[in-house]
Amino acid sequence: MLTRITARSVLRMPRVSPVATRFYTEQLAFNKKEKAHEDQYARQHEKEQLEKLKAQIEKKKAELAELQKQHDEATAKKSEIRMSSECSECKLDVILTSSPTCRDVSSPMGMRLPVKILAYKYLDPLFRQTSPVSLSHPVSAMTSANQKSELNIVMGAMTFGAPGQEGARVNDLKDVEAILDVFQAHGHYEIDTAQTYCGGTSEEYLGKIDWKKRGLKMDTKLYPNISNVRLQRPGKPPISHSPEDLRHYLDVSLKALNTNQLDMWYLHGPDRTTPYEVTLKAVNELYKEGKFKRFGISNFMSWEVAEIVGICKANGYIQPTAYQGLYNAIHRKVEPELFPCLRKFGISFYEFNPLGGGFFTGRYHSSNESVEPGSRFDPTVGQGKTYRTRYWNEAYFKAVAAIEQVAQVHNLTMAEIALRWISHHSLMKREYGDAVLIGASSLKHIEQNLIDLEKGPLPEGVLKVLDEAWLSVMPYASNYFH
């Protein structure tokens, strides 16, 4: 068998005969050819893997398209079973009921739904459930007369809070109210905050404005930091989803928000140190006490969602009707498993991070680039570490650069592309009660973002680049769950 010989080893050898020299030369040539063959094989293998991955993605797209087709066919049939009567409260058509209002309509989903949405859920086997429950309208599914956006829009209050608190960029209550004025002028009215936002001061800020008199609906969340030391506050005990902590921190939120009832209360993330049976029993008790109208979950795995629904159904507990999760044109990890799960159980999807925390706007171009202190990508703060883990790598920088090029060709802003994609080309639909959460650090930005959300679909050329961008970053994308 031929032995690998390097050029250096040849130089170190004593003088040899011409025959030996020729042998050594042939050996070196052989080594070079062998290395080239290995490189070619590696490239071919890499190409085959990429083609296989693309084929899998196309298969998933086809499956999702088939599900959408089934839904559209079912929706088209709903007029066949609708009775020609109206709800005396909301003027929506009433179906399959002799009651004067939609509040008496039984929902096969065990959730609060307007009757127009109930129509297709009765027909589509994907959504058919047992044990109907009589419930009233969800706020997220209602639409005001002057709302022009494709999807429901929710104001995320992650930036509202006291100066010096992490993430707090809107510190003046007058600025908060000005932002809400613009938000409501576009026909929207649902606000989302969390017990952990801005060190707890986001809830306090919102509690200082007369949000109920404005006609706003308030949602908040409780994050269990018992397993995440980074999110624990100095001098404060860790938070779990035990019955005691759920009751205590819900009361803290209600007091901070200056109310005795929320529209929706979320479990902000999974607490895997407390059995879900224990947590959900406590949630149901708090619901029965009238502390909130709707129950939501956020950042759970799809199988955990199914487990939660199963526990709730088996025990007659309030079921989650909304899931808040990460989703945008360059982070689509929720599509393969979570979306089918949510559709199966009739749970609305509330999307956060449509602009990738500002990354999708093209503000950053290199991993070596400096960032503003206290911003979402500041590596010295907890939030910055989270966002850097999510987007701060070369694959994402290259993807954004490619999107910037096509944006210039079509004279579009990066933010506009991101928002129009989520509105018209994502898996989100108004009829499912889906909603987009948008934040605000300034009056100018919130106004422009709301305008962009009212625009139409994107050109095909832009969509092609977005799909290619997602394919390029998919192997590096973070999990959608905590």
C-alpha cells in the first residue's frame, strides 16, 4: 500500500537514485489527487443533504397548503347552515341557536368565539371537539369599525417603564398616552404587558393611566424564573407556577394595573418544577374567582400545549385560548408542529418579534458592530444576551443583507417587508383570532408600523428572497420554546 509522503519529508532525505526520486514524485501526486477526491466527495455529500432538506421543506409547505385548502372549503360551506338572525349585542350572525345573543352559543372548542368563527369550526374535522361549552366573545376576535389591518394588532408594553429599568425606553406617562392615542386611532384596543417587564414597572405605568376609561383591554403574564437564575431579581424570591405563587403574583399584577379583573392572563413560560395538573387547577380556581376572563400560554413546546389542553378538558378547567410565541419571516420554527397543534385545539396565535427586536430593520450588519447601551442587543444585559442568542450570527447577517438588496429594488423599507409578510404571507389568519404584537420606543415608529400593517401583500420577488433567507438561517435558528 502506498504511504503518504510530504514535501518536507522528501527534502530531509539523503540523496537518492533517480528511480527513487521519481517514486517520491509520483507518491506526492497521488496524495494530491486523493485529497482532491475527498474534497469533491464532501461537497457532493453537502449538496445532497441540502437538496434533501429543501425537499422536506417543500413537502411541509404542500401539507400546510392542503390544510389551508380544507379550511377554505369548510369556510365556504358555512353559509349553508347559518340562520338569518342577528346577535342583539354585537350584530354578528347567529347560527344554530334560538338564543337572542351570541353569549348562549355553545362552542365545540371550549373557548370564547364569535359566532362567525364558530361556523367553520363546526364543519372542519381538524377543529371538531367534544363537550361544548357556552362562552362569550374573545376580545381578540372583535374588530372595530376603523381597523384596516389584515390581522388583529396588540400593543406590547415591554418598553413602558421607569428610568433605569432594563428595557424601559418610554419613561414619560405623557409619551405612553400619546402612543396609545395613535394605536387607538387605527382601531386597536388590546394591550399586552408582563409582570417581568421593566422590572415590574411596566404594569405600574399602565396602572397610572385610565386605560379602562379609554376602552382598552389589558393582558399580562407571569414568568416562572425559578429555573432561570438570570431572570431572577436581586433580593427577590424565585417565582414558580405553584398555587401560592400564582395567586400572589396575579394579585400583585392586578394591584399594579389598578384593576380587579384582566382580560387575559398568561403563563409566560413553562414551569417544569411544578406538575401541570397542580398549576392548571390553581389557574382554574383564580378564573372562577373572576380575576381574568381568558387564559393564555406562552413559550411552551407543542406537546406541552396538547398536554395542557388534555388536562383542562379532563377536569373541566378553563382552557387556553391564545398562545403567544416567536414568529417572523426569518424565524419560522413554529410552523411545522406548533401551528397544526394550535389549529387542532382552536387556540389563537399571538405573534411577537415581527421585527426581530430591531434586527430585521437592517440596523445591524456585523457581529463586531457596537450597539447602544441598554438596547435589545446590548450583551451586558439579560435581554441583550437573549436576542444575541436568537439572531447575532453570520448566517442571519447575510440573510438580512440579501433582504436589504431586494428592498432597495422595490423601494421598500425593511420594517415594511417584515410587517407585510407577517400580515399577508405567514400562517396567521384573522378568522383564527390570531394577532400581531408590536412594541413602541417612539411615536414616530409606532405610527409608521401601524401604517405598514395596513398595506397589501408583498411582490413575488421579495417573497422569493425571504424564503431563501429563511432556508439559509434555518439550521441556526433558536427554539421557539423556553
